[in-house]
Amino acid sequence: MELFGSHGNYNVEGVDTLNACYGGTNALFNAVNWIESSAWDGRFALVVASDIAVYGPGNARPTGGCAAIAMLVGPNAPLVIEPGIRGTHMEHVYDFYKPILNSEYPVVDGQLSIQSYLKALDMCYSAYSKRFQEKIGKSFSLKEAEYIVFHSPYNKLVRRAIARLQFNDFLVNPDDPAFKEVQRYRHQQREESYFNRGLATAFEKTSNDLYATKVLPSTHLSVELGNCYSASLYVGLLSLIDQVSDELSGKRVILFSYGSGLSSSMFSILVRGSVEFMKQKQKISKRLSQRQFVDPAEFTKLLGLRESHLLASAYIPEGPLNLFPGTFYLDKVDDKYRRYYKRKLKDSKL
Amino acid sequence: MELFGSHGNYNVEGVDTLNACYGGTNALFNAVNWIESSAWDGRFALVVASDIAVYGPGNARPTGGCAAIAMLVGPNAPLVIEPGIRGTHMEHVYDFYKPILNSEYPVVDGQLSIQSYLKALDMCYSAYSKRFQEKIGKSFSLKEAEYIVFHSPYNKLVRRAIARLQFNDFLVNPDDPAFKEVQRYRHQQREESYFNRGLATAFEKTSNDLYATKVLPSTHLSVELGNCYSASLYVGLLSLIDQVSDELSGKRVILFSYGSGLSSSMFSILVRGSVEFMKQKQKISKRLSQRQFVDPAEFTKLLGLRESHLLASAYIPEGPLNLFPGTFYLDKVDDKYRRYYKRKLKDSKL
């Protein structure tokens, strides 16, 4: 079976939006805007957030995971993006980038990456809160949200992120009785606190309950899969749906999207209908149980194989093909670098 | 002066949309949709269409040009995109593509590229006409438009494109007296006619007046500059404004955007206010006269210099710096591939 032959023919709009792990979020915003615009013709929008990110050999490699998320966007959806309330922060930062065009591996400044993520979180939270006040007419704090889903490069950063948001709430309302253990940070400047270990530890302690109740359900999949890059935030949302299902009904979920470079946004979803069908359809536990585990040495070998054919032409992929039925895969690359795909059939033994 | 330091800080939305020469058009649609959406906060959108495309040594290289276009999008504009009327065609085609990631040069299938452009034009014209009928309540033909602006890889293809649109009109209304010379093509199938030389010549002849009155004014800049890639369509629109200015008032302008791969759209603009200020601001004739001409050998040498530093780190650009005042330029690339820019000052002798 040949896919994408020259007979393909689609009257659809939209092209790739690229910005590290933020591309899918921008595509989602574009899709929602389209549906609200005069250009909308009644059809659904389809947003696909995916990535090809891998790390080179070294400490960071085991943090990498993979996932792709497809989202159907249309009217009368059970998950509704709150209109007019979002905060965005963009900044020119070399925290994680791919300047070596013939390599898949990024250049990473680990410390700067953490600082950039936390600063973007501060800025987006502040901008989101301002818009919330303007639209809803009351001041925003974490009490207004039942769940918070974060872009998750690794779980420890998510743990720090919720502590950081609580620190933001503390600066706005330091006299709240919940903050009596952290009064020594009353006059701490935001900008100078990204690597203040005492502060981080103190707020991780005060945010323990907050993390357990409002964040933990969205982290299940990232912890199992690793960094899902562009799909990460939406993998978190799916995890939340899987863990909580219809107890989400009527609740507000805050989402924080981050892409290195950097682009970041905070926005919120109101749950207006049942999401149990999503949980049923996704079968998360079953699919997690079907994974095959390989040794690090085997994984390194497979990535090496991939690396050695990165710019290949006239190439037929080797290697194992342990694919779920229905999966598309690269069949060959011809001498003009044209790529041909096939799909594993249901009854195929590939 | 250093640009884009780590102090940059912007609450703005939007990231790169990429798809060969179509990216700017998709960004324009996204910007207009945003302004019509609940996410809009009253600010202008800025759309920048630009490219880094160059051809390798050979016949195609002299067709290459360059330009970047910035468009301010907001309410009460003199140029209004007609709401709800556009036709789009997407197809998976290897006509012009860049599979060699460590090279700037594309792989091109010239014949397929022409066929893809003309087929996309047919499909978009048909989809646009259908939407026009639905929204405006009458059938569309070229008589409904005062001007037509095409994506222009080279002028000869634009000449073929207007002939092709007239062929489309002919198939819908073959008994129009204007078509009495081409009756032998009454039963010609669209799909089999892309390389029918007799047909192309016949319709180029019947479309001579059409080209001269409705297309020519938009081609002035492309003919002077060469292929402007992502900016091409909007360079055409600017050329039209420069040549016709306020005689555009009240008129409908059709635009056809094409990006290899392929993505394409036809849409229309209604001119609702004076555009003379754009003409005055752009000073096209003056700026064209300020260009410096270099020999092909010198041009080849400069592109060779560029090619040899494509993936460079720890690099300080050499070569001449004949820049207009106010131009940004690459000052250096450090050993971590981070790029630093400067701007030529008004009184600088660089």
C-alpha cells in the first residue's frame, strides 16, 4: 500500500508551526482562532503535536521520551479554552537549540534552560492573572484552578514549577495563613530567586498538598514515557483525563506550555462535558503494558543506526520493525531523497 | 549596539509558520483569524514574509532574487481580505524541496514544478469560485476582479498562469464571444493539458489584453528583483500599489499564493481606503535605482563564501558590507553557535 501518492488532493488549510516544544500550542491557538473567524467553514480542525527530538549520548539521553498527540478542535467540545484569558512570554534565549543542521542533537545550556522555564512561568502567570482579573472580575490565585498541567521536560522541574507558582501567589498575598512557614521570603525579588535553593525547598514543602491534588494526576504519563517534547503538555492533559475522568466536570484546568528559545503561554480549559469516552478510547494502562523494554546498550545501537542514515538517499531502512498494527513507517528513500511510507496492516507479521 | 540580548521580554503571540514560499500567506491568515477571534486584545499583528532561498550553480541560479515583506494587520485597514472567500489546495509533491539539511540548495524537478503550480492554480480557482458563488450569490469569472497577483518564481510562469485562468473561464463558459478563436479546446480535459503547447499558446494569445491590464502592474518588482520566494506574492501586491496607487480604490484584487510541496491558496482583497501613503513610504523607484550591480563571477564568489560558512561556529563574517543604513547584520557566531547581530547606523561608513 502506498501512501501520499501524487493523487492526494486536499482542500484544507494550515501548515507547520515550529518552535521547539511550543509548536503544537501555537497550532492549537491558530485552530481555535480559525473556528472563531469568518474564514471558518464548519469543519473540524486537526492539531498534531509531535517531535523527532533525541539527545546525543550522555546524561540527558535517558530523559528523552516520545509521543504524538492529535487533537480534534470544533464547536460544542467537552474541553473549552477560556476565551480571552491567556498569558504569553517570548524571549530570545539560547537555552536549548539545534544549530548543527546535519545532526539531530541539540546544544543545551542546562542551567539557563531551568532559569528560562521558571522565568517564563512567572511571566505567563502574571500575564494570565492580569487577563483573568480583566475578564472574570476577580483576582486570580491557584485556588481558582482545580488542576495545573505543565510542560514536562522531567518530573523534577514540574515539582519545582508548582512550588514556583505558589511563591508567586505568596508575593501577591503574603499574609495568607498558608504561608506562615515562609515569611522570611516576603521581600525576595523574583528575578534573583531562580537558583535560591532555600526558597525552592521551602516552597516545595508548602506546596506538597497542592502538588499531590492539583498536579500529580497529569504527570503519570510523562513519568512513564519521559520527555514528550512538543506533545508533552497534551500528554499531561491526556494523563489527567485518564486519571480523573468525569470528576473533571465543571472544573478549570490551567495549562503551561514552554518551548526553548523561548516561547511560552499559560491558558485554561473549562470542562463542560464528559471526557470518559476519551479515557475509554485511549486505553492508557493497556498500551503502557504493551511496551517492550530494551537495554540501554540496545537503545544506543538503535539511535546510532538512525544517526548514520540521517541524510541518506537511496536507502532502505534496516533494523527491527516492532510496530503496533496500523502504524505508518518509512519504507524507502529513493535516489532523489523522496520518502515512501507504508502502513503495518492488522494481520501483518512485520 | 547589541540586539536581542537576554533582557528582551515580549508578551506577544505567534511563532514561525514554514512551508516553502507559502509560509507568509499562512501567517497572514493566522493573523487575520486572531484579530477576528476572542483571543484578540486590540493590538496589531505583524506578519513578516522572508526567505533564505538560493539555488546551487547552474541555470536556475539567475532566477533567484530576494526580498522581505512586513505587513501590519489590524482593523480599519485600506486593504481588506474578503471574509469567507478563499480556495486552498494542498498536495504531497516532490517538486522543489530541501532534503540535504547541511546545504542551502534545493532539489528541483522543473517539469513537475510547473505542472504542480498550474494544477494548484486550477484547484484554487475552482474552490475560490465556489466560495464566491456561495457568499456573493453570483458566479465568479475574471471579470469580477480588477487585478490578479500571482506568486512569481519567474515572469514566464505568471504569463502562463493568467492564460490558464482564462482557460478555466472558457471551460465554464465556452460560448462567450471572447473565446471564438479557441473553440477547438472545448472538450479538453484540465488534467491532461498542463503541457499542451498548442493550448498554452492559444490562451496566451487570447489573454494578452487581460495580462496587460490586470496582471502587468503587479509584475514590475518581480521582473526587477527575481524570485522573492516567500515574499513574492506580497512583493507583487506592493508592485501593484506602486504602479496603480489610488486607482485601486473600490477594486477587487485576486491573490494566488503557492509554496512547493505543495500548499496554495487563492483569496481576494477589497481596496477600501487610500494606499498612496504606502507608495510614498516605499519609494520603490528610488530604492531600485540604489542597487549595486555585480558580475555573475562576483556573485558566485559571494555565494561560495556564504556556503563555506553555513554551519560555522566561532566565526566572524568576512566580505563586503554594502548595507543601507538601518540594516541588521550578523556580527559574529560564537563557539556555541550563538549568533550576534548589529545594526548599521545612519552615519556609519561600513
